[in-house]
Amino acid sequence: MSLERRADAEVKAFEYNAKEGVRAVAFMWFLRRIAYPLFSVSLITVITAFAVNGVAAGLLCIAIFGGPALLLWGFTSRQGQKMLEYWKK
């Protein structure tokens, strides 16, 4: 009976590690391919709008790109925290 419980615990631990490993790989892919380019394009656009067209255009650009950037930041920070919690275990 003890051997079965131990085997079940090992299987559960393996499944958990596999799931978290897949999450980590998918998150790293998402950061490299989607999040970093979107963050950088948004930041460069806002800086360029301020530098070239003035304060009003810069504020309008922040208003346009601010919402999606905050949503993307919230998603990436939550997933990053989950990955850090897993790696600390």
C-alpha cells in the first residue's frame, strides 16, 4: 500500500513538473516573439511622438497605446510570478 501511494505521489509530481515546464517554455516563447516586440514598438512610438510632434501627440499616443500595454504588462507579470514561484520550489 505504501509503495502505491509513493508511486502516485511521484506521478503527480512528474505531471506537475511537466505542466509547469511547458508553461515556462510557452511563456518564454511568448515573451521573445510577441511581448518584447510589442513593448518596444509601443515605447518607441510614444517617444517618437513626443520628440517629433510635441506633447499633445505624445499624450494622445500614450492614451492609444497605454491600455493594451498595461494589459500585456499585467499578463506577463502574473505569468512571470507563477514561473518564479515554481522555480523557487
